[in-house]
Amino acid sequence: MVWVKRGAVALASLLVVALVVTLVSGTWTVRRSFPDTTGEAVLAGLGGTVDVYRDAHGVPTIVASSTDDLFRAQGYVHAQDRFWEMDMRRHVTAGRVSELFGADTLDTDRFTRTLGWRRVAEAELELLEDDTLAILEAYADGVNAWMADKRGGELSLEHALLRVTGAGGYEPEPWTPADSVAWLKAMAWDLRANMEDELLRARLVDVDLGEGRNLEDLFPAFPEDRHPVILPEGGELQDGRFVPATGDTDPAATEPTAANTAGRDADSARQADLLHTEEARTALAAAQDALSHAPALLGDPGSDGIGSNSWVIGPERSTTGTAVLANDPHLGPSQPSLWYQVGLRCEPVGPDCPYEVAGFSFAGVPGIVIGHNADVAWGFTNLGTDVADLVVERIEDERYLTEDGWEPLELREETLRVAGGPNETIEVRSTRHGPLFSDVSGSGSSVAEGPLGDGAADAPDGVEHAVALLWVALDPAPTMDAIPRFMRAGDWPSFREAASRFDVPSQNLVYADIEGNIGYQAPGRSPIRRTGDGTLPLAGWTGDAGWDGFLDFEELPWILNPEAGYLATANQPVLAPGSEPFLAVDVSLGHRAARIVELLEARPQHSPDDLLELQLDNHNANAATLVPVLTGLDARGDEGVAAIQDVLADWDLQDDADAAGGAAFNATWRHLLEITFHDVLPDFAWPAGGGRWWEMVGDLVDEPDSPWWDAPGHADVSGRDDVLHTAMARAHEEMVDTFSADPADWRWGAMHTLTLTHGTFGESGIAPVERLFNRGPLELGGGSDIVNATGWTASMGYEVNWVPSMRMVVDMGDLDAGRWIHISGQSGRPFHRHYTDQAELWQSGETIPLTLSLDAARSTAVDQLTLVPR
């Protein structure tokens, strides 16, 4: 949780160190919250006995005779292993972190309360179907049964430490269904697509980039001539339904879930003009500042690493003669991992208890999010649909301006409780477009008065400007209904029916079944904009901002059994640019997708092991473009440059952990970006270094005299060749300083490391506390926009900040032969044997068995716990 500041644990260092010494001097305090995984335990409310089989890595398979018992037991088991994570998440999503950590986390709480995640989650409960609500209630009962009579260190080591954060005496409230549903708001927020790019464009509109440099250069278009979209054959809208160009065209369509009421106007030039004022810039800066306080539970959405990979091959493309599905979502690293592996099985399976499923769950949410049952498998990658718009509003006192005149602001008060300090009350202001989220930053209150538009005469005296957030996830929707339906799906029509309920966040869904079918479906609420394409904020008083409904589910792209025999998604566009329906502009530029398709096309058939190997591919497509140019330059007698060139010339372009070429190239790349852009762009726009910058610099390589190569901050550098030469010279100096002058000592993995960081105490800034909770560093290969997507941000260094959070491959011909892994371990309890027992396996590309059958669960079990009614 990168949003937690180093000051989050407000306590005296000596007191903490004394406490840590007490804790580690005896294992009892550390171990007192470890779960019982053998024998028998009472779980109040059960209708029968439940068996929990755990394998050698602590992965449970829960076997029950009723749906109620199954999910009650899942709540109990999640709490056994991950209760601190669950408790902390619900405080984050409710805007109540300061109740545990004091005033230093108030910015996070202000932001979350302003958006009202918890309020929306509570409203969504009223929309859920009875069977979904029953699952949520049973799950909550299981969590509460585990919590009963536990206090402090019995709950977790973290709860024991709260006595020194000002939250002494804290007792968790009972778990509720809203606690589970609110987590979907956090997931939707972190996967919200292009908000950072929208703000970035808006703030750069008036930046003087210099003659010959244009804003458009910084946002290259998708290279459709080189990189594949998800559905390369496309499709078309016919009578309100999307019809794919190849494969099956009649999927026994489900009922649409939203109404299409208008078209799209992609001309946003006038909106850009409206941003050319100091007042608008101040409001947008406040909005960007506000985003820095937002909780990022899945990772930093502004990182170039955001994305995921998934692909599915049909029987004709697999060596097993069956469909095979692979998925590795890319998210921010955390300790413990975001994911929790689990099997859920009814015994017997029947209409009253239909679940037989294994996959990845979220601790705190019932069911399985990604996985498979006895008939179908499914995976997710982020679709990137633009589901959020920023609207600059004119405010006067307690009203805001519309095209029809002034309207009253919607006002509400929120009280924030603060550990060790006084409560704080904030006023949340909202317009018809949404909450004024720029209010929650320090600069939001100083938004300048004045006009937004063509001149001061257009604005009343005493007006201020603020930024409202129009976001689909702030309207209640029954997304939770989709999860049990995915788990029960038995074929393509029932899978699509489940997908039609998955409103937010929009995801690419890939599908495989035991009959050999493979498919793709785009779900989610896709807004129909009155004006613009979502790449720039809009003025709220003109009538142009806002949406006229959403696309029907049946209008969203899908395909079943494509002619190619495979499907690959890596956050690239679903359809070729200019196609309908319109979904987004700011998507991945397709470097990972191109490499995945290249490798899938490289042989006629692939085994499940081949697909696991593909997930680990470290080919650097950026290097493929730049290395020939770098090695072709005159070294000008510089021995350091020559040494870099020699290493690059012998490199296979794989960013392996032990690769000297990977170290040399990525250091050169980072220095190239700094020399070229840091003196031209404001610091908030410095290059992160991923695919967008690959495309931009790749284009500039063919323009050696482009003004972008002028390097104004470097008097002795001008032109492409000077910049590249200087970047290599500096990279060599860095290699010598970091390693030695001998390239045999250079290793990319030694620079590119991951520390598994606990989201609260692991960022305390107090070394003894951090050592209790954090693990690593792990040396990694891969990089941003590489298939093995271990992301890093060039302006900050080489440290890994985005990872393949899990890897999974499922062979639909043998459901006991699946493989999976995630980045830490099943337990969220420091020093437990399953706290990080998957981390080194994940680091080295290994996996553990993913099974489905009851026989497999029993035969691989090393622990068995029987839960019995009271």
C-alpha cells in the first residue's frame, strides 16, 4: 500500500524498539495468532461438518455439504490467515485509517470519504440478488465466528502493535457484507484506466515545450501497423449487437444490462481551449495532488507497469488436444500478496450446493475471482475502458454554474476519528458530475478566483474552480452478483450471463471450457460521452460534460472460437482504432501483446509448460529498436562507451536477472530519458520509461535532428548521437560505481530488486519494525512492458514497483494438472511458515500444483481441520 507514509506509525522510536525487543524475545507473542489447521474446531452456525484440507503450501480446499456452510467456512479460513489484511482494507475503503494510525493518514481518509466508497458499497447491497446476499452474510458470519473472544495479539501481531500507535484498546467491529463489497470499489479505483493521463495532458496544455516540440508527441497513437489488437479480425454492430468477424456469431446472447441512448463526439479541441487559464491549471494541479493521497491497494495506477497478460489456446493449438488458459495479472507488490489461493467444493455437488471451483480469491471477499470449475476456466486483464472523466467546475459560495444557471452544491459532513488526537470534520461538496475531489488536497482550498474560458468577462466575480470526478463506480451497481455466477458457469452462454453483471472494473475476460471452446468478452459499464473522447478534462458549465447512458452489454466486443485458434490480451485495444464501439484512447501500446502473439505463432502447438515459459519471457522490444543504433555510433575514443557497446553487441535482448546487457541497456535508457526530457518537461511529467516512451523515442531515432534531442540542460550535448553517446558514458560510470569495471560483474537483477513490503508497519521508517514484516530484496529479471512485467519507474530508479502478481495455467483436459503461484504466501502472519514460502518459487519462475478433485485435495493434504457446529 504505497499510500501509507513513513510517518504513519506516530510513536516514539525508543518505545517501538523496546516493544520489538519484547516481541522477538519470545516466540509466544509472535505465534499466538497462528491458526489451528489440524484437529477439530467449532464454527457456530454450521449446518453440518466442514473439512479444510491444506497442501504443503497452506492452500486450503474447503469441502461442505451446503452453500451456506461452504462460504461460512471460507470466511473463517480467510480470517485465520489474513485477518489484519482484511481489517486494514475495510478501514481503507471506509476512510477510517486514522482511527488506527493517527493524523498522518488523514489525507487518505479525506480522499476516500470524499469519494464515498463505503456509502456506495452499502447502497449496492440493496441491489444484490438474494443468493449473493446470502453468500455475503454466511461469509461474514464465518469471519465473526473466528474473531469471537479474540483481542490484541490473538488477532494478529499487527493488532498487538496498535497499542503504541495511539489506538490502544482497539477492538474490531463485526464483519459485515458491506465490508466485502467495498473492496470492489478499491479494485475499481486502482483499475480505473486513464485519469492520470487525462490530468497530465491538461496540465501540459500550456507548458512551453519549445519550438518543434508538440504535446501530441508525448502521447503516441497505437501502432496498429506493427502491434495486434485483441480481435484483429474485428466485428461490427448490427441491430444493437456486436457481431464478431470470425468464429461463432450467435452466442445465445444474454439480456442487456444498460441502455444505449446516444453517440460519441470525439472532437475535444474546444475543451483544451477552456483549460488555457491559470485558474483551471490551479484546479487541475489540486486534483493531481489529491490523487497522490488516494489509496492504491493494487498498485500505482500511474505506473507504466499497469496491465496484465492472458491468453487461451484452442485444442488445435495445444499439444494436449484441449483448451489451455494462462493468466498473470500485473499489480503492485504487497506483503502479503493480494491473492489467496483456495478450493471451494460442495460434497455432493448438486442444485442446492453447486460449487466445485479452485482459484484465486481476495481475503475479505467470498468466492473466487479468477480460476476454474469442472466445466470452464476464466482469466482477467484490465480492459482500460475510460470510465472516469474530470470536470472543471465554477463555484460561487454553495452553488456551481451550469449551462442553465447556478445550482446548489450537494453538501455533506464526514467526521474522521483520529487515534491519539481530536476528531476532524470535513465538508464534502458535490455537483451533478460527482464529488469535488480536488478539495481533499492542500492546494484545493487555494484554487484561484477567475474565469475559465476565453476571458474574465465570462465569469462572475468571486468564482473559484474545482475538479469533480465523474466515475462509473460511484453509481451503485450489483457487480458482486457476477462472482458466484462465474463460479457456477457451465458453458459460454452462462459465462456471458455472469459477465453481463460485472459492471466495474471493466476487464478483458478470457474463457476456456472442457468442450474445447475458447472465447473473449468485454464487460462493464462503458459510458457514452456527450463530447470529447475522455483524454482531457471538460468544463462543467457548458453542458458538454457528462454521459448519455452506457453501451448495452450486447454491444460490447466478444468472440468465440476465433479462426486463429488462440486469443491474447495484454491491455492493448480490443478493436482497431476508429472501430465501434469506442472504449478508450489511453491503452497499452501493445509491446507485450506483440511479443505474446509472436511466440504463440512461432510454433503450431504449445504445451501447458510452454505457456508457463512464455509468461517468463524477458525480451526487451525497446532494446531491439535502440541497440542497433547505440552499437552503430562512433565511440569517439571513450573506453566506457566502447565497453557498453561491446556488452550490448553480445546481448540476446533478454532482460534476465543475470544479464550484463540488461544492466547496461536499462542504465543507458534511464540516462537517455533524463538527458532528453528532464529539462524540457515539468517534474510531474518526467518519463516513467515504459511503452509510451518506447514508442516516442523509437520514432525520434529516425529524426536525429529533432528538437527533442536538443538537451537544453546540457551545454555540450545536442542532437541524437550526442544524447545517446552521453547516456552510454553515464551508464558506464554507473556500472563501475555499482559493480566494477568488469562487465562480468554486471547483473540486471542486482539493480532491479523487489522488497515485499508490508503495507503499514513495513513502511514505518523504523528499521526494527520493518524487519519484522518485510522480506527481500529479491533479484528479478523482466521490466516494464516486457511479458515478464516487473515494472520500474525510470525517474525514480530501478526498483520493482509492479509485478506479475500471480501466474496460472489451466489445462481443461486435466483439471488436476494446473499450475499456479503468487508472490508471497498464503499467510499474512509474519514468521509463519507460509508467510513467504511461494516468494522464491515465484522469483525463479516455478509454480505449485493447482488441483480440483476431492481425491487430489485429500491425497496432497498435509493438514486437515474439521469444523463442526456448536
